[in-house]
Amino acid sequence: MSLTTYYTATSLDGFIADEHHSLEWLLRQDQDEAGPLNYDEFFARIGALVMGSATYEWVVRHENGTWPFQLPAWVMTSRDLPQVDGDVRFARGDVRAVHDEMTAAAGDKNLWIVGGGDLAGQFADTGLLDEIITYVAPVTLGRGAPLLPRRLDLRLEELAQNKAFACARYSVGPPRGSH
């Protein structure tokens, strides 16, 4: 059974991007590319991914108009966005239908919620978010895009240091109101 994971980085005060949608604060942090909870090992287990429109625009801009992923990707958006070369599918509405499509496309691999925080929250609201892996950077931003603007019950499964980062993996409890 595949896992749906929100794998991301955050500032110490809980933001995944600053108020200008920049990740400059993150990209200058020191990390061991082969260290604990590292991206390459995580990504090797991914078969499909989903992101919001702001994340999509950042990725396309950061990659100079090219698409860096060689696997099916969904972009949740309520507006028209430019198409890039690659397996990118635009979607609207309830994340459950997208989750079903992602699961079918991923085969026996896992699903990655790239960002943003509200999108991860929508998956959590429907009981479709299994875990959160986060790198906590030693910087505060004061404002920006929140890590996860929801109340969730989490259980710490793994905790490590990767040079400048505190890294944690949490399992997600049942959605609020369910028993």
C-alpha cells in the first residue's frame, strides 16, 4: 500500500515560503545531501506527485521553464497556468479524485504532496495524508506561507539532525471529528 507524504522544509516559525514566495532563506542552508531523511532516498520511492499552483509556478520559474520531474504530476489550481513539457495534469476541486488518479499512476510507489500547506491540509481533512517529513531550518521569517494551516494530531516517528536542519518524520492521526 502506498503512502501519501507531505515532504517539505519550514522555517523555525512555521513558514514554507516568505511573504514574497521566495525560498532564498532555505536554499542557503547547509545540509548533507546523503544525510537523514534526505530527498534522494525519499524521491526514489515516489511514483506520483501533486502541488498547488504557487508551488508549480515557483518550480517552473526556478527551473527556467523546464519540468524537473519524470513522473506523473498533478497541479491543483483554480486558474489557467502555462503548460510545460512533461506529464503535468491540471485539476480542480476535491483532492479525493486526484488521490485516486495518483494512486493508480504510482503503482506500488508512494505519493508526494510537494506543497503548499493548505493543499496538504486538504489531503489531511479527507484522511488521505499518511505522514509529514519536514526539515526545520534555523531561520525565522515572521510571515509567509504557513507550513500547514490546520490542526492535526501527529506522532513523531523519527527525529534527526542534518547539518543545519532538524529533520522529523510524523505519522498523521485520523482527521478531527472521526473516531
